[in-house]
Amino acid sequence: MCRMIAYASSSPEDASPYLGHLARLCARGNLVAGWEKHAGGNHPDGWGVAWREGDEIRCVRSGKPAAADPLLSELRVRTDRFIGHVRFASDPATVHAGNSHPFLAAGIALAHNGTFRGRIGEEANARGVSDSLVFLDRLAERWKERTPGGLAQLLREIFSDGPLVGKYSAANLLIATGDRLFAFRRFRVNPEYYTLYTAERKGIRIVSSQPLDDGEGWRLLEDGELLDLVSGESIAVALPGGP
């Protein structure tokens, strides 16, 4: 269970406000009724950020609570493509920097809110790694045409393969590669928690697990919606069981 943020802009922007939002989501991020907060906040079990710097994607990850980790406040990031993530782990043994999102593979950065089952979950348990990392490995191997259409088609194929993904809770995804940045919302349970909202502020297109301010213009992504944060275009990814 996690909270996520991403933005895309036409020119590099100071990411400090979004780092501050990550700290606030760590401390006070929305939880579904019945899910008790941990010591240190609602989502204190590690954090990570990824951003574009030149032709590369850089990443910093930590196993400490974002709200109290001095590393977060010391970061100086200015970029046009940004992903941030804070965790609420079901197993305390998984709370360390190696399990913090985003993950990187083959030039792709991925952050995930949800849990995969099926062969992905089995492989993750066998390797002792996050199921999200195993998903990214599969995505990187099969995503040959790194375009919105190519990604939409691959997501259809992956989530139509029941034995591969199993009875996953949700697949809310932030995916960055090159100059592209995508957000995808998909849930099977708890739609009030597995949310992704989008808004535009001063030419910056933002996606977040929950609205970052009280201003107007926040729109909840549809179930199965793939949003290109650079162009603002959306693709409805038809999946088994809806949407």
C-alpha cells in the first residue's frame, strides 16, 4: 500500500515542493477504514524518487520514513520528469531501501501501488525481491515499442494473463522512460484507496494518489486509464472484468 506522485513539465522545474508532498503523504496519506497507521506516519516504510537528468534516469531510495529522513530534505532536484513514492508495507521485514520504489531496469523507472500474485508473486518470493520489481523485469523485456500505443497493448496482454498476475489487488503504475512518463490506474479491490488523480498547475501536469491541494481541476483517473503526462492524452486499456 503506497502513495505516489509524478509530474511532467516542458522545462526543468524545482522538485522541492513535490519532495515536501512526499513527506506529507508519508505522515498523513489516506488510509482505508480499518487500516491502522504505523509508528512514524501512515506510509513510513521507505521512500524513493526518480527523475530525468540529461539522457539518464537517476534514482534515490531509502528505507526510512520520508517525513523524518534528512536525506529527503537534502535532495536538490531540478527536472522535467519526476516520480516519487512512499510505502506502507504489510511485512516489516521488507522495509529497507532495496524494496523502496521506484525500481529501474533497462532504462525504465517504475513505481507501483498494489500487490501482484500469480507467477509474478511466486517469482518474487523465490528471489526474495519485490513483486513490483519482477513485474518491471517482464515489462522491460516485452515493451519493444516504447510508445503510448505499445505500452497500452502490452498492459492489455499482461493483465489478460491470469496465471501471470494472479488475483492482484491493484496495478496503479507510474512508468518513465526516455522523455516519456505514464500513469496507469487499475484496481480489483478498495477503489477508494487505489486512486490516481491528475491536475495541471502552471503548465505542469501532475498525477498523485490523492489531490495535493484544495484547488480545482483534480480529476480521478478511470479504472484502466493510461495517461501520457507529456501530451495529456489518455488511452482506455480494455481489461478482463472491466473497465
